[in-house]
Amino acid sequence: MRFVAVTPSLLPQARTAYDRHDWRAAVALYRQSLEAGENLVGPDLERLGKAAWWIGDREGCLDAHERAYGKYLEEGDRRRAAKCAQMLRFNYVNGLGDRETGLGWSAKAAKLLAGLDECAEHGYQIRLDARKLCTTGHREEGLPLYDKALEIGRRLHDPDLVALTESWKSLDLIEAGRAEEGFALVDEVCAAAVGGELGPWATGIVLCNAISAYRDSADYAGAGEWAERAARWCERQSIHGFPGICRVRRAEVLRLRGAWVDAEKEARAAGEELERFLVAYAAQAYLELGEIRLRLGDHPGAEAAFRQVHALGTDPQPGQGLLMLARGEPQAAARGLRRALENVNLVTVERARILEALVEAQSTFDQAGSATTASELEDIAASNPRPALRAMALRARGSIDVAAGKQATAALRQALQLWRSLDAPYEVARTRVLLAASYQLEGDAEGARLELDAAALAFDRLGAAPDVAHVNEKIANLPGSQPATTRRAFLFSDIVDSTKLAETLGDETWADLLRWHDAALRGLFAQHRGEEVDHAGDGFLVAFESSASAIACATAMQRMLAAHRRDHGFAPRIRVGVHASDAVRSGRGFRGSGVHQAARIAALARADEVFASVVAAGEAGLTESEPQAVKLKGFARPVEVVAIAWR
């Protein structure tokens, strides 16, 4: 008698993996089942498609749902086939940006549902029709359709349909100018999502829409808050697609708040995660990356990022226009910005930012045009009173007045306060430059100098090299300016992985640690006759009269922390950079490339390391380390650095 070995089915394992949200295992097991010749039923193919989506496999998601669609058609199950068609519409439109194919799948779904008894898919189709009407200028017809979809969802006790419909309705209420009602609905739906009342798919979509709603109306604080909550939810669910979307929004918030190194990392990671998954969001990630590089003075890097945005099918404005402005091409910049404004699908914050950039471009050659553009920006701010929009409008109008020789102190001071309330240091510094010009028109040279000094210090701290040079030129041109150049050695230090450490320790313990760290380091600065120039977060910038003193202080800092670690079990790990150069004294601070070169050199170091430029090491008489040439961000020429031994 012959025995035939029977291979056990992998489908039970695949279904179990799916149910426990082990998406990668579910995809692998379902695919092994297909390769083994098992006949997957429609629901299994749908699960494979959804699991593929959650791990960022767009092609696998499309293939599985197309298979499921065909399987249901063979079986004559029109309702389930329509459900797959609706999912395929979503994937083609939102994943590939292919609206034509997406509309085709939507039409298939509508035909399949015709004549069937009421089901949730009818509600999803009505929801889609409502959104289409609202986004094509027919909100009066579209908004009531949402209520029909909601009635179906409530009648059928389908919380996902209800939540997804309310989520889209909230977006259209906000765009219709009913912001208070719309955002109340956003928060209500999100509460249901994070409270576990919805399935993973609906939860992800609802959270993504909430982030976009707050960001699109220029409420960056709200966008950042929901992005963090969504990221934590994704981590719990082992979901890899939506974190990329959250990264885009986090990068935007970090850029606004001046954390450009972290913002650049987030934007780059988001672009890489999403480029083969959600093309439109990948383009937004690269747009963020380009704007960060532009502010750092890396024009080739910015241009490369903007070209990538364009290749992904998105207009790279206002970044491309700002790059052309920086290159001295205002008319070309204005043409591109005006074309971008023809896009009827621009959300509020996108339109506002393009308008503000257009005001800047037009002010150099078309005063009347810039005034008209500023009026449109003021209308947006009046109908949607978010602080960022109001600040943009006030600054745009102030810049026009100053360019025309009229003081605009009141408007610019108000804009300054709004940007400060948003914790936006770059925007604060930009506004200070305009405010200084207004003070000059009033004859207040000292007030102008104070604003320019503050702007220069902020730009220095951020690493905005082009802005530093621009402001230094303005300071040099002030009446009675006699900038005093002096030689200093600059030391920059910060705690390595401070964000992770703060999260691990908690707010109260982290604050105690920072107080100890700051006091201990300040004691060493005093011993080595250092002058504290700036202190932001966990970082210090200190000036010394000699490179020998600066390097001696740097090594003493590392030895002190190592001893505390040895004797008490813990001390934060820091990195230190030292550079010597000429600088211009400005109040309590210094201006000049050497100031932020020290910070760039410190960024090269790892935990417990001290790096110094060859210039500083040579002045201190240290030659034992082999120098290496490195490229510092924002600087065209390489700088030679050495590692300083301190153990």
C-alpha cells in the first residue's frame, strides 16, 4: 500500500497571524499558500490585501484585492465584489495618484450595487459621491449626502462606516468655513478611533484625516499632537504604512520649531517609506526636505529634492519659488508661484504659504501685484483665524509697507508675537528683520540694531547661513556701525540622544537631570574662563579667549561626566566640538561662520567624544591626532578636524 504525504494547509496559521495583527507573518503565510496551490477564498484574499497595505506593499495590496474581486464575480457575490472595487478605487487614487483608474473601479462598484438590498457598501458609495461633490465645488449637494450614508451606517450598526463618513464630513465642513463645527467632529471621531471602537483600517484613516485637517488649516500644534498619537497607535498595531504619513507631519512641525536636523531625518525617512506606497505623501516629504536644505544654504540639495517632488507628480511650491528668489530670479519665481495658485485643490495652509512667497517675489518688481496678493492672504486669515495664517498676513502686509517706505511697526510687532506663540524661531527671526527696517524708517537706529542682533543670533543657532550673511550685511550698514572683530575659540556641546533619554526618564526626572548637567558644566566654564554665549535645551555655546582653554574645558567636561558615571552609575553622554575663528561681537553674542561651525563639528562627534578643527587644535599645540577633511552642512569648503584624546 502506498501512502501519500499530505501537506497541512497554511491557511489557519495565516488567519491567526492576521487576527493578532502580525501583518508580515500573515502576508508570508498567505503567499506560501498561494504558491502551494491552495484555493484561497475571497475573504482570505481580502485579508492578504489589507495585511499587504499595513506593511507598505502597495503592489501586493492591489494584486490581492483584484484577485478577490475576480473570485467574488465568479461566485456571483456582487456585494463583496463591490466592496473590493471600492478598496481598489482607494488604492489607485490615494496610493498611485491614478484618479482615472480609481474612477473606473468606483463606477464598477456602483453598477454592482444597483438593485441589491441595502448594505454597508451602499453607504460607502454614497459617502464617496458626497466627497466628490464637495471637492468639486458642489458642497450644498454633497453635505446632505453624508447624512444619508450616516443613516445607513447607524441602521446597520456599522461603526466604521459611521466614523469614516463623519471624518470626511468634518473635512468638508472645515473647508466650507464651518471650522468650529468641523473640528469638533474631528475630535469626536478620533476619540472613538483611539478608544478602540473601530477596526484598524478605519482607525488609521480617521487619524490620518485628523492630522491633515489640523495641518491644512495651519494648526501645527494640533497636527503634531495627533501625529504623535497616530504614531504610537501604529507602533502598537505593527503598522508600517501610516507611520510614514505621520513622519511627514512631524517633519513639518519640527521644521517650524527650528529642529532642522531632526526634521530632515524624519522627512528623508518618510520619503523612503512612502515613495513606493503613497506617492502624494512621499512628494510632501521631499518638499519638506527641500525647504530645510534651502534654509541651510544647500541650494543643490534643495533643487534635487524639489525635482524629486515634481517627478512624483506634485508641484514643488512654494519651495521652488523660494529657491529661485534666493538665486535672484524673482520674476521666474513669481511665474511658478502664480501657476501653483491655479490648482483648485490647494488646502488653506498651502495656498497661504504660496501667497506669502508670491508677495515676497512681486515686491521687487510689481508693488501693485504684491498688494493684491497680500489682500487675498488677508481674506484667508480673516475667514480662518489660526495664529500662523494671521502672522503670515500681517507680515506680508508689513513687508509691502516697508518696501514702499512706510513704517509698519504695529503689524510686524503683532506678527512677531504670533510667531513666538507658535514656537517658530525661524519665522520670528525673519519678522525681526522686517521690524528692524520699520524701526529704521522711524529713525530708531538702536531699536533696529537690537532686532537685527536678535535675528542674527537666532539664524546662527539654526544654522541658516544665508540669512546670517544677509543680516550681518544689514548690521554693517546701520548708521555708526563699527563692527569689532575679535578672535575666539567656540565650544559647542549637547547631550547625545536627548529626546530618547527625556522620553525614558519622564518630564520631572529629565528636568532634574538638566539642572544638574547645566550647573556642573557652568562650573567648568567658569574655571576655564569661558563666556556662555547661548544655552538652548541641553546645548551650550561658549566662547574662550584661547583654543587651549576651550579644549581643556572640553576634556574636563568629559572627564567629569565619566567620573560621575563611574562613581554614581549614571551621567548623560555628551559630544563636544571646538573651532577657532574671527567673529563680530554683537551685544552678548557673536556673529560669524565660526560660531555655527563649532556646532557642526560637534554634530560629527559621537557620545563621549571631543572633536576640534585643525585650526583650534594647532593653536592649542595639539598635533597627535591624524586630521580628516569633512564636509559641514551649509559650508562649501571641507574643514579638517581631529579627535581630541581625553581619557
